[in-house]
Amino acid sequence: MRIIAGTAKGRRLAVPARGTRPLTGRAREAVFSSLAAMVPGADVLDLYAGSGSLGLEALSRGAASCVFVEREPASAAVLRRNVGAVGLGGTVVVQDVDRFLQTGDVTYDLVFIDPPYAARDIDLVLDHVAGRMASGGVAVVHRRVGEPASDVEFLSLITDRRYGDAHIRVLRKEEA
């Protein structure tokens, strides 16, 4: 897997041996094309980060910062290597996503939510994410086609697309 565009274009990323399913290059390109105007200068949160491909792509395209949250130690080790190899910064937090979202008060402009397919109902995670998003912020949710769609009171649907077995929903937090 490679970073598609930006200052780190072409950089190879390692992928954890198991437990992750990175978004394909085609789907990542489509997502970032739709978000092009909001990535530069954004504070990004990459939940269930795995290899870090989404957050690193955002940094490569000009995001100001990225916090990567990954619970699995083996995946976090690969993620740290990728962050170091790309050299654009970023903070790796080895912690359960639910716990991370319930602590701290930092808000984010752009949040990637790419849980393992076996993850529980995503609506609870989105409810917590909404509380950590800046007004007008965007959440990108990657799920398998056929899994229940996310519906959270404070987030409105912007885009709903499918790429193979990937279902991508882009949600915006209502302006304050």
C-alpha cells in the first residue's frame, strides 16, 4: 500500500499481519477527492488506525496534525514504524477507542472511523465522536456493505458510497 498524493506521495506503508483491512487505494482516492478543501490545516483523528493509511494520507495532503488510536500492540508497532518512515509527524495512542473518546477534550476537524468488521454497533462510537468534533467537522465511516448504516442525532449525512465490499459514509457535525 502507498500514499496516493501530497508531500509523501508514493511512500510505502506496512500493513499489520492480521486484524486490519485497509481501505483500497481507489476508495481512499475517492474519499480524499471529496474532502480536498477541508484537509489542509485540519486536526485529524484516525480511530482503529491499523496501518495509519488514512491519517498519513491526510498529513501528506496538508493536515496540521493527526492522532492515531489503535488498541492492538502489534498493529500499533507497525503504525509507529509507518509514522516514523513517512516523517510528517503524528501521535500514536495505544488505547481502546471508547476509552480514548471518553477522556480529554480536544476537538478534531476530520475523524476517520475504520473499525474491524466484527466491531460492535458503530452508533455508540459515533455518538462519542460527535462530542469530540469541531463544529462543521466531518467523520468518515468505513464499514462492510450490508452492515447497518450509522445514524447519530448531531451528524448529517453528506455522502454514502460503495466501493466493492466497502461502504463509506461521510457525516458532518452541524454548525454551532
